[in-house]
Amino acid sequence: MKRILALLLVLAMLAAACGGSDDSADNATDAGDDTTDTTASTDDTAADSGDESDGDSEAAGDAATIEMWIAFSDDARLGFTRDRAADFNELHPEYNVVVTEFDSYNTVFEQAQLAIEDGNPPEIIHFFEAATQEALDAVDGDGNPIFKSVTEAIGDRTEILGEPVVLGDVVSAATKYYTIDGQLYSMPWNTSSTTMFSNMDILNEAGITEPPATWAEVEAACEAIMALPDAPSEGCITWPNHGWFYEQSLGQMGVDLVNNDNGRSGRATEIFLDSPEAIDYIQWWSDLENSGNYVYTGVQRDWDGTSAAFQAQNVAMLIYSSSDTTALTQAGVDNGFEVKSSFMPYNQDIAYEGNLIGGATLWLANGLSETEEDGALAFLNFFSNPENAAAWHQLTGYIPITNSAVALLEEEGWYNESPNSAVASDQLDAAADTPAATGALVGNFVAIRDVVTAAIEDVLVNDVDVAERMASAQAEAQQQLDDYNELFGE
Amino acid sequence: MSGSLQLVLSLIVGAAIGVLSYGYRTPRQAALGGALGVLGTGAISAALGFCMYAADAESTEGVLGIALGAAFAWMFGAGTRAVLNRPGEGSGVGGGGFGESQIRTGAYRLGWWWPWLLLSPTLIILVFFLYWPAFQTFRLSTKLTRLGAPRVGERCLANFSELLIPQPVLVATLPLVAVGLIWGIGLWQRRSNPDSVGYSVARILRPLGPLVLLLALYFIFEDVNGGYRRIYLNTVIISVGTVALSMAFGLGLAYLTFRRIRGVTVYRTLLIWPYAVSPPIAGILFFMIFNATGGVVAALSSRWGIDFPDYTQNASLARMTIVLASVWKLLGYNLLFFLAGLQTVPRDQIEAAALDGANAWQRFRTVVLPALGPISFFLLITNLTYSFFDVYGTIDFLTKGAPAGATSVAIYEIIRVGVDNGDLGRGAAQSVVLFLAVIALTAWQFNQSEGRINYGGA
Amino acid sequence: MAVRSRTREAVNNAGGLSLNVEGTGWFRGHSWPVHVALWLAMMVILFPMAYAALVATQTNAEVFRFQLTPGTGLADHFDQVWNDRNLGRYMWNSTVQAVLVTAAKTVLSLLAGLAFVYFKFRGKWIVFFFVLITLMMPTEVMILALFRFVSFLGWKDSMAALVVPFAASATGAFLFRQHFANLPRDLAEASQIDGASPFQFLFRILIPLSWNAIGALAVIQFVFVWNMYLWPVLIISDQQEQVIQVGLQGLQGIDTGLTFGPLMLAALLASIPPTLVFIALQKPFMSGFALGADK
């Protein structure tokens, strides 16, 4: 029965398509596309207005659904989000926040783009920092922006549906990164930085009392560690080959990744992948690998593999995201060694400028009804209220996102109890307020990071010349940026 | 070369190809073929807005433009011939094997619309859910476009030409030389006396042709960092390895389990079990076995003092691991089909051969293998499809294309470029390349098996 | 059982299709080397499955200790996988999808086979090629274009999106065409003389003679649908409607980092339905794919 129905539908479509193509005479292909878009968006408008009238006429009846898509599928972080949504739904029975999980930032990004194209995006979407420019630029078929600035949507309200607005209280590191044209387009949520985790048992055994702070100190420490009779089996240190670490290093050395003040005073049009500082960093990395100290797991963006090597005590040090501070500290407890977190090592020959943030923010869909928008905004502010933000930090290791959450944690004595948890916030607070230490805003960032990690992998695995390889990566990345600007630029 | 000159050249090539593909037995036929060729070339040129002849077109793009025109000329010529020719007159690709000769009587004589009514559900679904998206993919492949972008850029054939080396002369000549060689050897074989030395030499040389073509393609793909040559090489190695090993082992196991021994059903069922496992899960399983940190083999061998090599550090090992996981997953499927195929082996011939004193290997080679022809062909196609497409899930879990892109095959690159990086145009262009490769391979297979295998009955 | 299979054989013989009974005696010699070889093959081939079964019982710590005895996590894992992560729901969705796709493919392919074998029409060769070439047009390469079209139809998050695009099958049409062509011609002639319509001919004569081929097709299609991954990831975002392979993917990150136990347990559970289908349809499968060589 279903099949017959479906077939009838297809037949109907066939008829519709034939009718459609009759209208558009010349440019069959383009016109076809337009027809698709218009039809889809008309459907959508119809559906939306239907929703609205529902909400207005029987506000007391069905709860308005706020869909939220997030990129976390693990029990802890997904569970936290689900629990907060449940809390919110209890406080505001007129709303029903529904959380849908995806397994990575990339997946949620792709899915959101497809849903946007389909004309039916969720109300709240979780985008990582590298997607910021693309989210800002995204438009629907009629050229309207897909997302609405959270600052603009909140306006001068201090509370929404009884939930105090916390947007103005967001810590400076996140505000600095995500403020564009003087406003926060999205609501900062999980924010981290790159920190180093050291297995203090091994370090102490090698006569090292403090984790190394600079590149030179890392080399010295590794020499001592690898000289131990029971040196760690895989090597001394590891971190994932992810573009983020490269960007962090540029920030430390005060080098911009793109022009126009790292894309913050105007749209980035030129990229600088092969600056002398960048080459120094990759050369140092490659030398560390060639001397047997750095362990390359062989896979790009290998968060799982590097973390597993550290937890299994196969390496002594791990440079990682502070997002896993709690889990890594606990892993040390479970496996019987002391884990100490410290700043990401920097180049001692160049004045330190600052590390950047990483993580993701929550974007608000454009074109929502007032009821939906207020509900979504109320939830966003509730979700990061001091208690929730503090709990989130304690659960994961992402920095407490508001100043009042920091104050709350200090009051509780959390940082004395868990000194590792303070490192990321301290590192971000130590950063200068310069474009380089803020991080780049650039289109096609995912593809550009891909170019960087592929080049670095080539250096690590095939021992090609760093300067030459980065020069060709530079050309490739510039092409990616040019392509992006051709489509989105003014 | 100026644009208009290029257009004229393209049309001449089109006309020639049209004549060749349509036929040239009579002047009228040749003229029609030429016209069809010009029509085909002209049609595709017009559809693309003659962009490949634009004065600023890169030279490689120009070569591709001519090749594309030639391909359409061939499609128009051969297509028209296939439509006009009565079925069963040995038309086109696979005419013998897939012709209509076997149905001579027993056909219904009802209204002309009857067969169309029966076929309509299938055709409608294929048109809407396969041909239409395929057409869209072709269209996208000439664009620069991203989801959510306010504009679409025109790239003409640049998405394709950037996969190739920037030397148009080599791009044009290498494949032609290879095709010429294949054709020449075939001609030599046909023309020479089956008993002569020349015939035998030609027969020995014959398999060399496709190898030369593979090699020619290797050299026309771009080589600099991130170039497509690497992807091409990975795809060839991984798919050839997967198909060859899984078919060989599948046949071996089928041969072992095709007999009346105790517990044979249990053996079969257990051996076929991995077929029920999906490609991504196959990837995870092999990850858990071979991974350096979390893998059981590495851990156990280090307990015994053996330093087990880490497959992510070595290109050949990484490819081997992918092949191994794919073979493991495909084995059950092949076993299943070979078992079914073995049932068609004529028992009396086996017995006759045995009475003639043929040993097991001789019986296998002379009687069993030929009888397995149709099944082998079917499996070749499906295994190839697996190693081209389904292998994605396995790679995504085992290596993610590492080390340094040594296991990044065509489908992996398509998803990385088109989906992960959101570059729809380049992703579509690579899809078209892969699509053409599959079509070409299948057509070649049809050709090879034609005459030796008959898919019909008596 | 014996009687039934003999009847089937009789029908097959009556239809002119002489099948070699499996396990014929054309292999000579002792059987113990065969047993040894098969045992060796099984040990190699089943090792990943056996290890997966072991890991399914172990906590992550036990996995990393490479303990070779069953661990302590099985009950927890089952609870996580079945109750928290709703594996049953995903398996049910996949089962519905697989059954619908298989049924639709069978019906459509039977009709196509009927048209190809028992009718003469202009352009038949072209139509057949048109159908056959889709064997080489996998959805994967044009997945984005397909996504656009299917969401234009408004089928996102629906069973229709999982079924309709896959309802036609080149494999099926090809298979039934071969199968029908192998049947004796006088069947169709006799039925025409009796005045039966093509549909009556299909249902009364052809289908009863085609159960083997139908069963064979069902096995392949069931597994094909069951293992579908890329397409549902794109088209289904409502977790209630999601299919098994995507659900399995979500199990990778129950904890931060890979959690092997629950994932392996789920993978093993997920491999049960296709295996059952195969066991149930083994007999027809074996005979159904006996594509005959030219005699």
C-alpha cells in the first residue's frame, strides 16, 4: 500500500515537474533549480504560519518545540544538555526543548547546511569556531541571512521569560573571539584552549619537577625522559595533528593567519600559511618526531589515539584540548599516576603573545516567530546561567563561560581542589588583546585546516622539506579562500 | 590556439568519431554518422555555453573539451545505431551476451503499451532517483558552489582539468597511444592466422593493453602535493587487491565447502557470517585488532617481545590492512555466490574428465572454472563496486586516509572534498571521474566476457 | 521436509530447470584434510567476531589490559545499548525499511523481467541497457543531488526517503530476466492459448517457479539495506526514525573517546537479523543464483 502511495506521489511529481519545465523556456537547468527553491520555501512559509497560528490560538495547549542540534554524542555531555533541556521544559511548560545529537562538529555543520537548504533548520545549532565566518555569511534561497545575531535578538532586555540575560557577562576570551562588528552573533558555550597534560610520575622519575614551558624545555625534558631505563614505550610527547595547534602556535608567536587583522577589520582575502614563524614551528615539530620524542599516531585529527596513548602511559606528555581536563585528570587517578595540566609550550626565541580559544557557540535561526525566538533565547541564557556554566566546566574542563560562574566556582573553592581546571582560563587571560592572539576569522576554514594538516602529515611521515611543502600548501589554501570569497565576498 | 579554431577542430573530431561509431559501409551511412557526430559535439558544447573554447581557456581544459565532444559524438552515433538496429543484430556493447536472440517465440502480442506499463514503475524510479541526480551531479561538476552561498561560480571544465597535469600535449596523447596499442594488438590478433606465431604473441600481449592504459592514466593525473595521482594509485591498488583476493579466497572456500561432509551447513553459515557485518563495523573490528595502542595483536605480540609494526606508519601496511578488512567482509558474499555457481557445473563432464585421468587441478581448470564464468562476472562487478564505494566506511574507521593520504581512495576523497569541505563542484567533478571509471571498467568487462559467457539459457 | 523439497525439485524439473543437488560426489578422497582446512579458515575468519564478543563483555579498562577472559561489563553494556541508546528502535526501523525495500524491489523486478522476456518492443535493448547501467550508478557519488531532490519531495525524516529511491533494482531485473529466459518457452505459449493475461501468467506460473530467485534476491537486498549508512545519515535527522548503522555510529562516543564494549555488543546484535535472514533463505539462495552456463 505504502509503495503504491509512494509511486502515485512520484507520478504526481512527474506531472508537476513537466508542468514546471513548461514555464521555464530557455535556461532549463537554472530555471529548474529556481523552481525547486521557490516551491520549497513556499512550503516552508506555509508550515511556519501554520505553527504560528497554533502557538497564538492555543498557547496553553501544545508546547512550542525548540529544536537544538549539538555535536556531542557522549553520555556525559549529551546527558548534561538533555538534563538542562528537561529542567528548562519543567520551568517553562509552554516550551519543549528537544536535543538532537550528532557525532562531530563536521557532521552537525553539514547537516545544518543541508537543513538550511531544505528550508527547515532547527532553532538552535551548535557550530564550532572554524564555522563562524561561514555561519555569518550563510543565506537562504532568497538571500536572507540564516542566523540572527543573538545580541540583536536580545536587544536591551535584561531577562527573557524570567531568565536573566547572561550574554553581557561572558568572559573576555570568548567575547574577544566571537564579537564581530561589535556584537555577538552567537551564544558562546563550550570554550577551551590548548593545554599540556604531564604524567608527573614519569617526569619526577626523570628529575623534572615542573612541566616544561618552552620548546627548548620540552626537548630537554624529553631527553631526560627517554633516557630512563623504563622510558614510555611509544615516545615522550604527543598531540593530534589538527590545524588548531598550528593556529595556537601562530597566536603564541604573534603572527596573523590571514590579512585584515586576522579577518577582524575586514573580510580576509589573503592567507599566510608559510610565514617564517610557522615554518619554525613545523620544523621544531618534525625535529622532535625525528629524534623519536614526538609520537605521530599516523592519523590526522586523532584525538582518541593520542589521548589513549597518554592514558596508557605510553607517552609522558600530551598537548590537548582543555575540554578533557576533568576526564584526563580522572584517568590519571584511575590508572595510578598524577596528571598535571600546564600552558601549551611556546617558542622561547619569540615574545609570547597569547593562546586562542577553541570550541563552539550556539547559533539562533533567523525568521522564527516571536514565541519561538523568545523561547530559544530564554533557553540559551538559562543554559549558561552561573550554576549551569559552572557545572558544565566541572563536568568537562571547558572554561566557565561567564564571570559569575567563575566567581561561583571560586567561592566553592573548586580551583584549590582541582588546580588543573584553572589552567585554561589562566592561559586565555594571559593572552594579549591583539588580532594574532584572538584567532583568525576566515571563510572555508575547515578546508584550509585540511590543507595545513595534510602538509604537516607529509612533513612528519614523508620527511619532505618544510618550507617547500608549506609554500605549496599556501598556494592551495589561497585558492580555497579565493573560491570562498568569489561566492560569498562583497 | 584560438577559440574558433578549437571549435572547428572539435567538430571535425566529432564527425570522425560519429562516422566510426555509427558505421561507414555506405556513403549515406557515413554521412549520417558524421552528422550525428557533429550534432553530439555541438550539443554538449552548446550546453556548456562553448566555455571550453573561450580564448582564456586553459589548454588542458581545451583538450578535455575536445575529448568531451568526442564522447558525445560517440554516444550519439552508437546510440542511434543501437536504436535503429533491430534487436539481435549484434549491436553495440555486449550485443552477443545481452542480445535478444534467446526469445524467439512465446512473446505476448498485446497492445504496444503493455511492456511499458510493466516497466514504468522501474523506469520512473530510476529516472527520478538515479538519472536525475546523476544529471545534477554532472551539472554541478562545472560549477563552483557551496551550500548556503548567495552565488554560483562557473568553472567550465576547470574542476576536471585541475585533476590533470598541466601539459595538454601529454594529456591528449598518452591515452590515445594506450588505446591505439590495445586496438592494434586486437587487430593483429584478428588478422593473423590462429596457428601462427604472431597470433600467439598477440594473445600474450593482449592483457598488456589495459595495463598500458592504467599506466597512461597514472601519468596524466596531477602529481604535485595533494594531486589526484595519489588517489588514483590508492584506488587501483586497494580495489585490485580487494577484488583479486576476495574472489580467490571465496572460490577456494566454496570449493572446500561444496561437498557432503559432516557439519557443512555449520561451516558455511559461520564462514558467511562476516557478510552480515557492515563496512564501518569491519573497520572498527580490524582497528581493535591491529591498532598500535588499542589493538590486541600489537599488545599480545609485545608481551611476547615481538615489535608488531604499526599500520598507520607505513603506506603499504595501511593499504594491506584496508584490503584485509575488505576481503574479510566480502569473503562470505563471494563464498555464497560461488557455492551457487558450483551447482551449475555439469556433473557428467567432471566425471568424464575424471575417467580420462584428469587430476583435481585439471578438472578444476577445464570444467569448473569455465562453468563459473557468469557468476565470476557478476561477482567481479559487485566486488568492484564494493571496493570503489562501500570501502568508505572501513577506511573512515581504520585509517582516515592515513598515512599521508596513502589510503585515501576516490570515494573517500569525494566525501572529504564534497561533503566535509563543502566544495560541491569539485566533489561532483570527482564523482563524475569515478562514475566514468566504473562505466568504462564494466563496458570493458562486458567486452571481455562476450562470446565466452552467455547469460541466457539454452 | 523431505517431501517438500522433492516437490520443489519436481516442479523445477517440470519447468525444465535441472539443478544439481548440492554436495554431489565429484570430489574424491578423504574428508579430514578438508575439515582441517575449514577449521583453519574459520579460526582466521571468525577471530574478529570472537574478539568482538569478548570485548563486548569488557569495560574499557579491561580492554586496554588485553585481558583474554570475559569481563564484567556485559550487563551494563546491554543496558546502555538497549535501554539508553534505543538500539531496538533502530533495528526495528531498519527491519521495516529492509522488508519494504525488498518487497518493492521484488515486485518491480518481476514486472520488469516479465516485460523483458515475454514482450517484443522497439528499443528493448536500449531500455535494458538503461536499466542495467544503473548497476554502476551508486547513490554515493550523487548523494547530494539525491538529497536535494528527496527533500524537495518533502520526504526528509520519513520512511519514504529510505525506501522509494531504492525500490527499483537493476540486479533484480537482470536476475529475473535471466531466470525467465531459462524457463521453457512452451509455458508462455500454453498460457496464451489458455487465454491468460500477462498478470495471470505471472502470478500462476512464473512466481511459483521463481521462489528460489525471489529468496536469493531477498537475501542480498536485506543485507544491502541493513548496511546502508551514508544516505540515512544525510536524510534522517530525527533520531526516532534513524536506522541501525547510524545508531551504531552514535555508540562510538558514549564516553569521551571510544568505548569498545557497548559498540561491539551492539555490532554483534546488529549482525543477527541479516544472519537469520540468510539462514532462513539459504536453500532458495543456493539454487536461486544458479546462473546457468551455456550448454
